[in-house]
Amino acid sequence: MITQPEFTAQNKTADGKVLEILLTSGLLADVDVLTVKKMVDVAREQLINTVSWVVFCPTTDKMTFEDEGRTCRYPLRKIDETIKENIYAILDDYGSVEALQKSAGNPLITTHYVLTLLFAHEY
């Protein structure tokens, strides 16, 4: 889980879901922290109602919604023009705090939502 202060202060979606934020090692190694922060901010704003995926796409010019509104496709070039691969932001609902605590092996977790950011090839 991310522990940098810039991510811990605002880890809620626009509709109030409290999030644990998880980055894959590949994303963490290859994308600078300010770009990741911008992606987290966009994801937090878009992951409301039925939306559970944000696809940051380097070939898309405008934001669109697909899959009956469950997927938001966002133009990655608005955030970083150098990344050439899709990056996924996926919201998982573990159903209960206890279920996520057990799955993560961390009794200090206080939510049941996890936002995972990863490159498409890591999915």
C-alpha cells in the first residue's frame, strides 16, 4: 500500500468511498509519483456510481464511458504524453472491512475498497 503523504490525505472517491491504494511494482518503478498522483485524482473523481474501471489510454483524445457505464476511458496524454501503454485503475469492493483485513493480512485496514493501479500487461 502507498504510504507517501500525498496519497493518504485524500483517499476517497467523489461519492465518499474510502480507499486503500495499491500500485503494482511495475507501475511504481516506471511512473513518477506526480503522474501517479494525477491518475489517482482522476480515478477518485470518476469511480462513482457504477464506474469501477478507469482506463488511462494513450491513444484516446476524449473521455468516454463504455461497458454500460462501468468503464471510463480517459486520455492518458492529458496527464503524461510519454507513457505508451494503457494503465488501469480498478476499484475492488471486498464487501466488508473484515474481508479486506483478512485478505491483505492487515488488521489496521479500515475500509473494504481497494483502488489498484497497474499497467495493462500486469493485469
